[in-house]
Amino acid sequence: MTQYFILWEINSSIPPPEDPTREIQRTEGFLALMRHQLTDGSLKEVHEFLEGGRGYAITKENATEEQVFAELAAWSPYVEFEVHRTVPFPKAIEVLLEVQKQKLRMMQQVPA
């Protein structure tokens, strides 16, 4: 199961439009894009931190790199991202346990 954890932050170097009407239109466009990506795209959740201007997103299971890239590219240049591919925690524990067992077997094979 491939899933991505994404940290996002508003690109503060882009000034808001001088006309408040244009700012409202842009915000409405962002809302429509977000709703579309949550229902039809590869995003499962998107949250904003209480401080505002940044937050995180989680993709749906089995999202491909290409899907994630396309979803995030739609926000350029207004939002910047840091993307992390994840491993489900139970699976991570299983992998770590197997690695530890392999290390022990290797140590037992080395003559003292």
C-alpha cells in the first residue's frame, strides 16, 4: 500500500491581488480545486494548522507518484510542498524485526 504524507505551506512571496474581488475569486477557485481533489483525486485528507498558512495532506492508498505530482502541480506556484512516502506502521515494525533477526544471524556466523 503506497501512501504519502505531505506538508504544505502557502507561498508567501506571492502578494495577494490588489482587488479584493479577485482575492475572493482566487480563494473560491482554491476551494473548488480542493473539493475536486478530495472527491476525485488521490488526496484523502487535507488539514490546516491552527496558525494558518500551512498544514498537511494524506493521499489515498495506492496513490502513484504521477498522481501525487499532478495533484500538487495544480497548486503551483501558490503552495509549496514537502512529500514523504510512508510505510504503514505495523509493516514497518515487521520489517525492522526481520532486519534485527538478520543482524543477529550474521553476528552469530562471524567467528570470535
